[in-house]
Amino acid sequence: MAKTKLTFYGGVNEIGGNKILLEDKGTRIFLDFGKCFSKRGKFYDGLSKPRLVNGIGDLLVLGVIPEIAGIYRPDLLALCGRTAKEERCVDAVVLSHAHSDHAAYISFLREDIPVWMGRMARTIIQSIEDERNSDIEFEVTRFKERPIKPRQQAVQRRIHDFRTGDSFNFDSIKITPVHVDHSIPGCYGFVIETSEAMIAYSGDLRSHGNRGQLTSDFVSAASEAKPDIMLCEGTRIHEAVNHSEGDVFATCGFLVKQARNSFVFADYSYKDIDRFTTFFKIAKESGRKLLIGVRAARYIQAVRGCDPKLGVPRVDDETIGIYRPRETRYSPEDARFYDAHANVWGCAEVKSKETGVITSMSSYSSDELIDIRPSGGLYIHSTSEPFSEEGIIDEERTRRWLEQFGLQRVNSHCSGHASGVELAKIVNAINPKTIVPIHTESPKLFRVFFGDKVRVVEDSIEL
């Protein structure tokens, strides 16, 4: 009963999908409960989804989520014919950050399991939920019981916020969150004390971003704890070279300056505030407008409101334009947003001033090129390279769109994950007794770097 256990239901021998069960003296805590893109991608693409009529039955049968009694929502179990009452068997979920591969499948968990997350992560998740409008695979802070009935109210989960400097206890387990730098704001690693062990959980982290000091703070705290075990992400353990956000700014700034008489399209994740800020500064210095979509604009407003100290620009800044796509009807939320802002651009305005903008319109991108009809120009790919067959297919589709409109592609990106060199420095500074590689497809490479300290595990193997 007293033994500390770690059981891995996701996040080993794969990138993302973290679901790590920590047990101590009968208390059971999940560290993250994310979507596994590799397992899901075996059966679904970007458009196809599990059948709502079967609740989570399809995902259970296919092995996309683990078969664990007492953790899933009764309404989703009932839809797949499982109506027997199950007693709750998990005390809490502690979330490292808001990316889907760590957070999304909290959506399936029963509402009486409390969730602990950073204040910024909660803001980001709620912003995404507002945009997705009852997506069964992203209902993290609130959900509607299925099947949905008219005028049905959402069930609010029991969410507890934290920030660096806080600590909280679940019986014999004490968790201290410490911020780390990653490709979205509000990310944390954890220093965990149980009755038998000290554990450091890296979450996702890097040292080469704009806020590398955040990761240094985590390394210091974890080192002081003298951990018995470190759960260490290794997304880029096989890569030696880093490009910083400063490199992206310098490279893309030069390219935009050289392309001063051309249309510029910047493709990056709208959730990456550092990248948005980079292209905002480039637009400002080059005398262009940075065009963003309404979804990105609302997200930026939410992040800025949660933490003004991040220095995120206002969406009504003179350097920013909000792109309004050609639609026969807008949602009430979009219509209100467009009406409330004077810096709204349509395709005709972009076409007439195509050399005076940097477009970054996310989901509108490809189709809107038909209306804008740029006369050639520059496409800056500033997001992660594909690591799945689906991503490769999307890359081929992108290539055809670029050829159609004469856009020339260049790549410039700063990863949200530490390289092998960075990870070696981080792990050496923390100096754990045992290292467990997670969030990586190259766990055995850790043994080359760290020798006998490394324990490579499989799903559902206890330590």
C-alpha cells in the first residue's frame, strides 16, 4: 500500500499522449491525460472522427484510450452500452499545459475527478473550447452530457488554478509546479514528493525560447529536490541543432525586407504567442499590416487579459488587421467581433494592398488565396515539420496550393522542445538517480547519453 508507483498509459515510445498514473498510499493522480495523435491517426484523419452515437466506445475498442474502470463519464459509457455504476478510482488530474496531446482527453473523464491546471492554461483551453463549440474530443473545462437535449446546460468541471510558487497536497503526494518555457504560455514542470520518492516531471520544455529563464527556474527547483526519478520529455533528443525565436525574427525579417514588392504569407500556429509577436514586430519594422483571423484575435485577447506582463500586442494595434473571409453568413460571435473593430480587412482590400501585408490567417489560408489571387510572392512556413503520414499528405496539398498561386516557400522555425544538447544539460544539472524517457520516439538514445540511469518502459509498466 505504501509503495510509490508510476504506470504509463500513454506518452512512452510516442510523441505526446501523456497519461501517467502516480499512486502512493492508495492515492491516485494522473499527470496529464492527453490525446495520442499516433494511435488516433491509425484510424482517423483530420476530418473523420469517432462516432458520437457510440460515446467513447469506438476509442476504447481501437485502443486509442486505455480501458480503466472508474474514470470515464457515465453518459459516454452508457452510449456504448456500459450502464453499470462504476466507483471513482482516481483522485485528481494535474495538467502541465494546454496542448491537446497533454490535455484533450480530460474531456472523457467523469466530472467528479478534479483537475488542477495553471491559470493561463485554463484561459487558453476555454478560448479553444469557445471556438470548437462542443467538440467531444475537447471539452476539458466543461461539457454537455450526451445525447444533448434542447436548452441543456453545460456541466462545469471542478478546476483548481495554480501558479509558480504554489504547492498542493493529495494526501501523501505533494506537488510543486514550476514554470517552463514552451511554444505556448502557461506551461509547467512538477516537483513531486511522495512517501517514498522525489519525482521531477519535465512536461514539455526548452531553453532556447524567448523565456528560457523559466526553464532554468524549473531546473534549479528540481535539482534542489534531488529527485529519485525524472520523467523527461525527449521529442528532439535526436537533434543537435537549435534555432531560437531570435533566429526566426532575424531570418524572417530579412526575407520580408527582401520581398518588399511581394505578397507575404506566414504560416504558424495561432496558439504560439512568441511566433505571433515575432511576425508582429517584423510587420511593424517593414511597414506592413499583420493580418490575423478572428479565432486568433480572440485567443490573443484572452491571453493578453490573463497576463498583461507577457506584453502581447492589442488586436486593435495599428499594425494589426483582422481578416474577414467571404461568407454568406457569420456566426453571431464572429459578426459581433467584426462590428466591434475598425481594423477589419476583406479580400478586396488585401488584393489592392498585397505588398503591404503579412497574412497569417490560419484555417482560412488556402481557400482565401482564391479570392485574394496574389501575383506570386513568399510563403514562410514557420511551424513544425510533419511527423506522420497525414502530415506528409497535408504538405503535398500545401505544395499544390503554392504552385497554383506562384508562392515560393521558405522554412524558418523555432521548436517548442529542447534539442538533445539542451536535454543533456538539463538532465545533468538536475542529476536524477533514474531517468524515464517520455514524449519521445527515441527512448533508447537516452541510454547513449545517460547510461545505466535510464529506464525505458512500455505502456502500463509499473516502476
